[in-house]
Amino acid sequence: MDFSFDLLLEALLFGVLLGCFYAAVSIGLSVSFGLLDVPHVAHPAVMILGSYFTYVLANYGLDPIVAGVVLMPAFFLLGILIYRFYYETFEKRGSEAGVRGLAFFFGLAFIIEVALILGFGVDQRTVQAAYIGSSLELGDYRVPYRMLVAFGVALVLTFSLTIYLSKTFTGRAIKAVAQDEPALRLMGANPVRVKQWAFGIATGVSALAGAMLIIVGPVEPAMDRLYIGRTFCVVVLAGLGSMTGTLAAGLILGVAESVVLMMFGASWAPAVAFGLLLVVLGIRPQGLFGR
Amino acid sequence: MKYWIGAAAVLVVAFLTAISGINEYFFYAAFVVLQFMVLATAWNILGGYAGYVNFGTAAFFAIGSYTGVVLFKWLNAPLAVQIVAAAAVSGLLGFGVGLLTLRLRGIFFAIATVAIIFIMETMMINWRYVGGATGLQILRPDVLPPFASYTRMLFAVMALLAVIAVSVARYVQVSWIGRGLRAIRDSEEAAECSGVPTLKLKLFACTVSGALMGAAGAPMPMYLSFIEPASSFSLNYSVSALAMPMIGGTVHWLGPVIGALLLGTIQQIVTVTISSEINVLVIGVLLVLVVVFAPDGVIGLFKKFVKNR
């Protein structure tokens, strides 16, 4: 591992792009787990489901990004269904729901994973588009267009969600339910409906994130296991429910992973997210921008 | 006393079966079922009694396997030594995880244990001595008499481990330790205020649980004659070890035993007749169905049935 300033700069550049991508795949979880306190371990699995649907639509000639957007309403409904089910069976019963709720989402993740294996096999899948495979030449550096696309979509997603949550009525209601649920109930609002809506948005966003995932690289059903670490690392590091924090935490993880990749090789990269997660949980569980 | 007679009877029967003329395949399948019984029982000590959900079973299990392999390759250590050492190393890892419970609960603890799997896996992938990512072939030593084959011997060893694990879990459950752990599960603050030594108990539960999982992992490389990181650290172990107690019932030591027998047998049948992917699907579906419709597992259903009569 010979060290050079040039390589480091390249790693940083790639890390920033990768970081924005990580923020994009985590932002759904930032809403569902960060704001709503739902132990949504199945978030990465739902996202991979989105990737595979994108793959199917892309095979019909649809652009992957368009496919991701088209899938959003369907995933929004799916999210509402999942939350409704979770609420009726666990949240409503209250006590001891913690262990079972976790077991439920863990089981759900495995069901989605195996369903994908049965439907598509264990092989890696990719999509085709004009911006996949080519790169932008910036002097000595080469930036793959697919990373730039993910970068752009991630920024759009993060900013639109931030604005949605702080400026619109329903957005503020979601934040309110995260802050003080009983108070919302006392004001005559129905927290369950607000949470249901928010979970729908989180899942809808995951569809687009899934499309990003298959644009950035090949996707296989068991990939959700690795992304449990990445997404939870970003959300916890960000501080639960902070959207700008999610972007910042994504960047930190992206840069850290890309630097480790450059200095120690690809076989160490998967441990970065999990290691960072453990460190954050051990030292500062409330994250960088904790509420 | 009744329990000990029963446990001794189970061991004698297992030993006699192992030296009898039953089809070899039975031992291949039964070994796996017994292994899951140890894992499920160990998981339940922390997850069922104390309410800390551990997704990291695969880490403890695989570290047990790797400890065994390292000792075997380095010193040619016999199986018994491998198992004891594996229990010690995984117990130590469990102690470390126990320290995490100081700050983390619920999903945070669960996610931290997933992190441990992947960190350990990455370390093993990068450790050339144990074969790295490609794995390591292991030459089994000669089988000890009176067993006719190595698999039969491993079956008897795993039966012994299962009885030990269940006995430990039963002791924990009926003693003051179990009462303390249940108090932690119901309300950690209230338990601490009432003078329950919560930290000590949590550390104890994590260590014992980890040690048992490690002990279950040690014979695995010998069983397969092979070790490799991806399958050793597979999250499938974690989900099985969690699903079996949930399905059997988490409040009683019999729960994981029932769950492991039930699910383990179904898994073996499904793996042979259909495929190993379906087998994971079966675990997932059963787990979700049980937590939704029978929150107290088979034991809960049974109690309800008795009460209604």
C-alpha cells in the first residue's frame, strides 16, 4: 500500500459520491426508524425488492430512474400496509412488543430475500442505460456517470424530504408525532394515520433508492445483509431522524469506506460500516445531530 | 431429580443409537438438529429470559468453529479441547457484547450484534492461516472406538452438548439468576432500583449464552471437513437461533428444545425434498406467523389449550 496524495484525493472524490449514495439508501430508514421508532430491519430488503422491480421494468425498456419513480406510489402503498400490520399486531398491544417487533421485521427481511432468490435466482442482476458504464473525464480523474446520477438523485431526495418535513403541514405533523405522540393525540389528531403516511413515504423513497442501488452496481438477493450495516450506521451516526445529518453521516461513511478500500483493499471494506456503527453506538449513541 | 433422570436417559439413548446400526444419514441430520438445539437454548438465555435480542448468533458460532480449527491446525488438539477452548473464546466475546448492554437496548443492541458478525467475518476473510475467503480443508483424525464413524461420534458429542446446554438453561431459569433476568426483561430500571444486580446478571447471561454457542460451533468444521467464512458467519444461523425459541416459547427451557426439534426436523425434510432456499423461507414465514398469531409460542398454545379444557 504505497501512499500518494493523488490517490487520496481520488479516494476522497469517490467517497463523496459514494457517501451521497449511502445517504440516499438510508434516508427511508431515517424516517421509518429515526422518526417513527419502528425497528425496520427489513428496510434494506425492501430496497433490494425495489431494485429487482426496477430490473424487471428496465427489461421492458424503461430508464432505471424513471422505473424507480414509477414504483414509488406502489411502494408507498406497500409501506402503508406494512405499518398498518405492524401497528395492529405489535404497537397496539404495547408491552413486550420490542422483541417480537424485531423478530417480525427480521423474519420479513428473510422472506423477501428468499422470495427474490426463488423468483430471480442467486445471480447478480444489472440494468442498462446510457449513463452506466461510461465516465466523465476530469483531467486525470475519471468519475463514472452512474455515481454522478446517484449523487444527483441523493441530493434531490435529501433536500426535498428536508423541505417536506419542515415546511408542509403533514411534514410537520410527522415531526410532531416523532417528538410527542400523546400530545398529538390530545390535540385531536390521529398519530397512527400520520405514522402510516410517514412510513408510506419512507418505503416509497426506498423504491427510488433501490433503483439507485442497481444503477450503481450489480444487485443480488442476499445483499440486504450488508446494507443493514450501512443504512443503520448512517442513520445512527446522523442522529435519529435528522435529514441533513443523514447526508453528513452518509458522506462520512462513504469517505471512510473509500479510503479503506484504497489503503487496505476490497476485502476490508464491508467491515468499515459495521465498525463505525459499533464505535458510534459505544461512544455517542445519540449520533452527530441527535434530537 | 426427575429432570436429571430424564437427561441421563436421553444421553444413554443417544449413545446407544450412535453405536447401533441405524442408517448413517440419520446422524448427519440429527447432528444438525441437536446443534440448533444448543444454539436456540443458548440464545434463549439472553433473548428469552432477559429480553435482549441477539442477532449475532452466527458470530459466536463461527468464532467457536474457527477456534477449533486454529487449535487443530496448530496443536492437533483433540475435539474435547477444541470445544472447551471454543466455549472460552466465544464466552469472552459474549462478555464483550455484555459490556455493550451497558448503553444499548432493544434494536440498538440487536444491530450492534449484527455488526459483530460482519466485523469478525471480515477478520477471518483476511486471516491467511485459517484459509481466508476460500476456506480450509480439514483432515479428520481417526475415530475413537466404540463409534463406527466420525459422524456418529460427533452426533454423540452434540447430544452431550445439548443436554449440558439445556441443563444450564434450566438451572438459570429456576434459580435466582432467572428471576433477576426476568425482572430485567420486564423493567430494567425497576429491577435496578429493587437491588437486582442488573449489570452482573446481563454479563453472566451474555457470557454463558456466547460460550454455549461457541461450543456448538467447534464440532462443525469436523462435521464438514471444511471451514469457510461466508457459510460459517451466515445470518441463517442467527435467524434460526432466534426463530426456534420464539416458535417453541421463550419463557421455559423446554421452548427452545421444542422449537429446535420441530423446526430443525422440518428444515432437514425440506432441505432434502425441496431445496435449502425454501428452508430459510420456512423459518421466516413460521417466525412471522408465530410472533403475530401465537406470541407465546407452542408452549403458550399448549397452556391455553389446557386452561380451556
